[in-house]
Amino acid sequence: MMNLRETFTVATDALRANKLRAILTSIGVIIGSASLVLVVTVALTSRKFVISQIEGVGSNLVWAEMVKPPDKVLPLSHEITLADMQAVKAAVPGVAEVAGIREMPMTAMVGGTVRAVSLIGVTEGYQTIRRLVIFRGRFFDPVDMETRGKVCLITEELAARIFRQENPIGKPLRMGELTFTVIGVFRERVTTFGLSEIQDESVLVPFTLMKYYTGSDVVRLLDVQAQRPEDVPFVQRQIELLLRSRHPAEAEYKVQTLTAILAAAKNISLALTIVLLLIACIALLISGIGIMNIMLVTVTERTKEIGIRKAIGASRREILAQFLVEAFLLSGGGAVIGILIGLAIPAAIQPFLPGNLRVPVSGLSVVISFVVSCSTGIFFGYLPANEAAKLQPVESLRYE
């Protein structure tokens, strides 16, 4: 214990004697260890953000649609209908909610202003599945659906463009020969940039009214929400089987989930994380080589000191331990500073991030960063330490 304490004291005094050199040598380790923590933090944050964006489109979502050949008119018996939607809800286990939609281009007129809009007929469960945010007013209730109420919801963008600063709730909106009353203003919980059926200027109406425009109760898209994430594959298979059993054998349907998109997002996140980690490891490698170079210079400068220590009884093991401790202090101290920087940066930028985005800090990344940084310092510090331990006392004392 006494030898270890003495070795630690001698190593600390040697670093204090060359503070600037020690600080400059540790900069590489500081950058490398901070990079490791930041890379893992950024990877976890981006993965969490991307997955939350995808899942925000719909929770445990499964959707089905009929496959339509480009130049072929299919019989009505191939189309998905409201009866299919009810059959899915009644016959498929693990289904929490179902909804059907049908959209078509339409023109809306308010006070002489005419705008092209996307008219979307939806069933009652649509808001639950798509997790729409209602800013003003309300969504459709069962009475609206049963009585074919001439009511509608409009997007934020459409409300701002046609009603300006006015409150649109209760205002009339004419589409074709029907006049609707606006009962709500909504937006998607997660922006899909027009990749879903909801566009910037969309109008939702009860599905029961779409027959007035289309002449049928055909559902273009059938949305299904599974009760649990693990139920999604089963629900997907059952929906496909049910649709095939209720329609002609030649009818084709595409039943999809978010699983493939989530898997792709996770793979991309993993690939980026690996690339960034390799860059951080290269920074640590360079810092290790820097430690080795400085330690070799230090051994050369302190040859006479080493000879004196050996002459008064210091063993080869003690000399080796002294220089290894110096390398450990350089790398370990740099690792601690780098980790603190890596933790401070996410904490500093947290107030500037969206309110629903939290930066997770991985305790494992902190431990790995410290262990890797210290191991790098000791590994590259061993050669200079070994060179110092092998010096002969007589030759060291004659060195000038």
C-alpha cells in the first residue's frame, strides 16, 4: 500500500511539473470520450424521435386497400365496404378500433372564395386511430354518423386561408350542392408532409355522406388499430384472410403495417451510430498515440531521475507502475472532463428542443467511454513505461 501511494505521489508530482504538456496531451482523450457520450446520446435521441414520429401516424396501425391495376376496371364486388369493416371489428381478435375512409377532390366555397380541397369521408373511429388533434370544436359523434349530419372538420391551414382571423366554428362551407357547418378544426398529431390522405387543405365529413358524392359505400382505405404492438402481425394476417374470404378469389388486397418502416428506421439509426462511434474511436486512437509519444519524450527527459530512483532501491515494477499511473491519470482525467462535456451539451440544448422531445442519457455510454479512454491510455502508455523500467541505473546516471 505504501509503495502504491508513493508511486501515485511521484506520478502526480511529475504531471504537475509539466501542467501545460499534460493538458495538451489530454485534449485528444477529452474529445474522444466526449464524442463517445455525445454519439450515443444523439443516436438514442434521433432513434426515439424518428420512432415517435412514425408511431404518431397511428398507434399499432394496420391498413388495407384493394390493389387496382392501372388500366383495368374492377367489379364492385372487389371493393372493400363498410360491411367488411364491421366484419373485421367483430371477427378479428386483438382489434381495438377500425375506421374506413374515402377521399376525392372537391371545391369548397366560402363567401365567394373558391378553393380546391381534399374531401375525406371518415367513420367514427378515425380520430382514435389517427390520433388527430382537435384545436377547436369537436369530432363527429354517433348522431352525426347516423343522421348523415351536414357537418365537417377542416385543417388548420384551410381555416387560416378561408376564414382568416375569424372563428370558423359554426360557419357554413359549401361543397358541391351541399352546405356543411364547420364543427371542428384539426391537425395531424405528427406531420406526414402530405404522404397520408390528409393534405394541407382537407375537409372531413361523415362517411355516410360520401355516398351522395360517390354513389356507393366503398371504403378506399381500411384502418385497423391493434390492441397491443405484439398483436399487429396476427391482426395483419387475419385481415388479409378475412378480406379474401369475403370477396372473389381474383381480388387482390394489400395489408400493411408500420413494422417495415420502423425496422428500416432502426437499421438506419444503427448504421449511423456505428459510423459515428468509429469516428469517436479514431479520435481516441489518435489521443492514445499522442500519449505514447509524450510519454516516450518524458522517459528520455527523465532518464537521470529514473537512474537515481533505481540506485536508491526502486524496483523495475515500481518504475513501470509510476509511468503507467501517469498514463492512467492523463487518460482518466481527460475521460472525466470529456464525459462531463458530453453530458453538459445535451443538458444545455434541451430548452431549445421541442417540448415533447427529451434527450436520454445512457449510463452505459458513460461507463464505456471512461473504460475505453483509460484502457487506451494504459495500452499506449505501456511501451514508454516498459522502456523506462528497462533502463540500467549506471547508464541512466551517466546520461546527459
